[in-house]
Amino acid sequence: MFKPSKLCVALLASALLSAPALSQTIKVNGKSISPLLYDSFMNEQKNTGVPETPELKNAIREELIRRELLMQEAQKKKIDQSADILGRIELAKQAVIIQAFLTDYVKTHPITEKKLKANYKKLNQALGKTEYKALHILVEDQAKAQNVIEQLKKGEKFADLAKKYSLDPGSKEMGGALGWSPASNYVPSFADALGKLKKGTYTQKPVQSDFGYHVIFLEDTRPLTPPAFERVKPELEMRAQQEMVDELIKDLRAKAKVE
């Protein structure tokens, strides 16, 4: 979804809150600047904690004058009438209105504490009770993965082979190390193979995934301590809100007559 700029958000907030009228009239070459623009700039600064001072008012005034001068020059060249610019303006306008609607929808459909705790429980169940400290070597085909396994059987060090063969840029230079992570953080085939390994052992057959073929080594395991509910609550709420919006869009799409 398109994310509106801070100015767009400020414009929205100004409209919703019925911001006070412009305290000073600004005209540039006889054309008045919309009070909404001044109020929006001022609200944007206030929202960041900037106090309303004479210096701030003057800075906003000068910025609006600068913009108006440039706008008038652009209009002289009829840039504002081009199809591309009109389309971009319409997209920006649409994005602000949609964001306002979604903000209101989320506000009027609050996620209950009960639902958040239920989602928290599901999250913990998905994470499991164990964390794995694993290494892996990713190669492009099964034959290369099998060759890595044969070299491991001959006594070659896993980290050395990872640096030599692995296609995973994130772990290659660290000898294939992936750090501590629950199995749920990996793709299903990788997670399944990892869960069957004993500490200090590696997969005897290549493990296929969408990324290629893996050879996995399990270095260690430890009990997984889930994050406290209060710590992940904001993230859970955002995720629940996004799911709610997705369901709304899905429902609207199903009911819509699209030709």
C-alpha cells in the first residue's frame, strides 16, 4: 500500500481535527495561499514536539511563499495540466483519502486484548519450545550437495566447506553459521531436517528448498524462552490490524461488480 508523506498525514490530521484558521494572510503575486497549507505545516511541526514560536511561523511562511512561487512558474508552463502530473496528483489524493479511511476503520474496530492474547498463544506454539544453533551450506544442485557430504565424511571441516561452496551470502563468510533461531524461522523442509538432527551431526542427504540444496549441521540446542506478551503486544496489534484490513479488502472485492 502506498504510504503517504508526512505532509499528507499532517493534511489529514488537520482536516480531521478542524485546525484553527490561518492566523496570517499570505498572498503571492495576488494569489492567496490556502490556510490549510499553513495549518498543516504547523501541525506537522507540533506533532514532532517543536514549539510554536515566531521563528517557526516565519519559517513556515517563507516555505509556503517559496512553494507558491515555484508552483506559479510551473503553472505558466502548464506542467500541472500534463496527463502524467494529473495522474500522479490523483494517486496522491487517493492515497491520502484511503489512509484516512483505514485509520478511521482501525480506530472504530479495535483489536481486543482477548484476541491479542490468543494470537500470542498461537505465536508461541508456532515458535515451539526449542532454539537451534545451526550451520548450513547452500549449493545449486543435489550432486554438489552430495559432494559436500562426502567431503564431510572424509573429515573436512564444515566451516571451511561453507566458505568454499556456499551460495548463501549471509552465512558463507561465517562458516555457514545461522545463529540461534527456532525451527519455525526456516522453510518447512529445512526445519523438518533440522528437528531430526542430534547435536554435533549433519544431514546425510541433501535437503531441497526453493533456494537450492542444503547440507545442515546442528551445533547445539537450548530451551526457547518466548518474549513477554507486553513486549510483543504492539507488533501483535499491528499484525492483527493488517489482517483485519486484508479481510475487509477481500470482502469488498468479493462483493464488488468489476467489469
